Amino acid sequence: MFCPKCGESLDQVDGVWACRRGEMPLSGHLSAEFTEIYVLKIRASEPHRATFQWGGTWYCPGCGVRFEEQAGMMTCDQCGQSLNEFLFELVEFHPHKDVNGKWR
């Protein structure tokens, strides 16, 4: 799997997925959801269209491909999965260090 914030590979650390580069462990909930969708492929993501633009740079956790936001949707061109159902949780509860060491 790949980090939705930087596109680097995620590693398992203490039972959850984590981005070492961004010093960002995913919550147990998000780790389980990403595993179901992107690793086990036992369910599809729920494509909740936002009524606003999310902005920022985002990557598909399954493919590592950069998302191109279109009409409030973050959907991967390769696998067709959407990140929308997780964006609020990622923004609010998962800070990630950028290449300059600043949290975003």
C-alpha cells in the first residue's frame, strides 16, 4: 500500500499501516478500512461526492498514483477506488511531515 499524502510505501508498524517518511501512522480504523479495500479487495470504497474542492495533493493507497480531483471526487484512474470517504479523517486526524519537516 501507499501513503495517501505522499505516495511512498506504507509499512506495518505495531499492527497499523504507517508512512515512515511522513511519520504518520494510520489509525486502527483507517488501517482496517484500507486493508479491506486495497489489500484484500473485499469491498469497494464509497464514492461520496464533496460539494467543495478538497485541494492538496493526494495519492491512491492501492496504486500510489496521484489523484486528479474532479468535481469534488478523488478517484483513481487505475483501480477506480475513491479516497473521498476517508479524506475528512485524513485531514483532521492524520498529520504528515512534508519534505521540509513541517507538519501538514
